[in-house]
Amino acid sequence: MSINFNDRNTEARMQKALSHFNSMVRPDKQKFVSEAINHYIDSLIKSKVIKKV
């Protein structure tokens, strides 16, 4: 997966969120973004905005 961020505010929020994780369970950026995207897709399916993919 290849994703480029061009939004400084989003990048800063992600960095801040990652910094709040305990170092023992802190995910790397790619895992964090991957899980966030999957959660968003699940939310869209649950709210019936899109059909199951």
C-alpha cells in the first residue's frame, strides 16, 4: 500500500495520536493508517452508505 499525505493538519494529528500510545503497543504509521481506513470502511458499510465490499 502506498499513501501520501499532503495535509499537514492530518499528519500532525496522526503523529500526536501515535505519541499517546504506550511504547510497548505503539503501531507504526502504516499499521495505524491501515487500521483507520479499515475502520472507516466498516463504518460506511454499517451506516449503509456503501454496500459490503
